[in-house]
Amino acid sequence: AVEFHLTDLDGWDWTRQFDIVAAIFIQFVAPAERPRLFDRIKAALRPGGLLLLHGYAPRQVDYGTGGPSRRENMYTLDLLHDAFAGWQVLRAEDFDADVDEGRGHSGRSALIDFVARKPL
């Protein structure tokens, strides 16, 4: 069964153990809050669980096709590798693609995909 939760960062008990956490375009969290967010994601996953993260790379600001206006809110592969050190990285890709996700998120975009398995 699939269980969905829509809440803010502080509005949910993240201590449950999930098989997958999908973090899609969550780079609106301020850089100072990022370690806390990542710690909560780590706590939510059971051992062997998967993190699926998809977001913008810093050069997205140059494209102006959506996302935060501040580079420091974006992800880099180095940042994610450091944040999830010791995890088995299954995919780590920084790439450009054309997106059409409605007004404000359309055109060439700088994207990051990061898939990692939590250690057993």
C-alpha cells in the first residue's frame, strides 16, 4: 500500500520507517535548515530504504525557468554526496532538460537526480 503525507517540516512525526522518501523540488528550504531536513529524511527511512531526490542545480538561476532565485538554495552532487556519506548511491546525475510543468516552470532547466540507499 502507498501512504502519502502532506505536511510542513515540523508538522509530522518523522520517526516512522518508510521504504522510500521522494523529495521532489524541496530546495526552497533555506541552506541553514538543510541539515535538519536531511536528518529528518534519514530518520524516516528504514535501513535499506531509498531516497529519491530531484531538484535544481545552481545554474538554474541563469535559466530563469522556475525554482528559487538564490543559487545557495540549489543542490550540487558534492553537497548530496557529503550529506548522505556512507549511503549506497545508485544514481547521481546533474543534467539539463526541457520541462513543461505549467506557468513559471517551463523551458530549459538545470536538474539534479540523486537516488541513494540507506545503509543496513
